[in-house]
Amino acid sequence: MGNGTSVDQVMEALQNGHRRRVLTAIQEDAPLSVADATRSVAGDSDCGEGRAASVRVMLHHAHLPKLEAMDYICWDREDGTISEGPAWNEIAPFVQQGDGIASEPPVDLLGE
């Protein structure tokens, strides 16, 4: 993996279901609004307001900053959008549209 990205960093980004759902949603439809990401993570566009608010807080304070710090996403706080970051190509092979995470990452990316 290039640019100093390690397998451990990729696995850390993917170990949380909320982060996996955000990455999958970005892969399917970037740029993505934070509201759409919240609905994707919550699992239902008609989820209760309490659940949506809880997910929104977790995304805003934990998961989006973490993915942004890893350069997997770009988060524009002014317009509320999330898109692919500078290191997106490092994580994209591990994310499958609609299915979350690839069951087996490509061997050539792991250096094996």
C-alpha cells in the first residue's frame, strides 16, 4: 500500500460498522450529504428521530473525523458533504457496493 497507508490502518477504518456503511455509501453515491450518510448508517430512511440523532452525533464526533484523518474521505463541514479523500484508492478495493466489506481483500494490495 502506498503513501504510508498500512493494512492495520485500513482494518482500523473498516472494523466499525458505521464507518463501513459510510464508505459503502460514498462508493455508491459520492458526494454524499451527512444527512444521507446518517440515514445509511441508521439503516432506514424512516428510523426514529432519536436513533438518527444518535447516529448523527457519532458520525460527527467520531467516525467522520477518523476517516478524514486517515485521508479516506473529504468532509466539507460548510456544505455538509462527504466525498472520496486523497487515500480513497487505498481503501476502495476493500469496500464493495451494497455488501459492505470484501470478504477477502485483494492479495496484491496486502503485499503477499
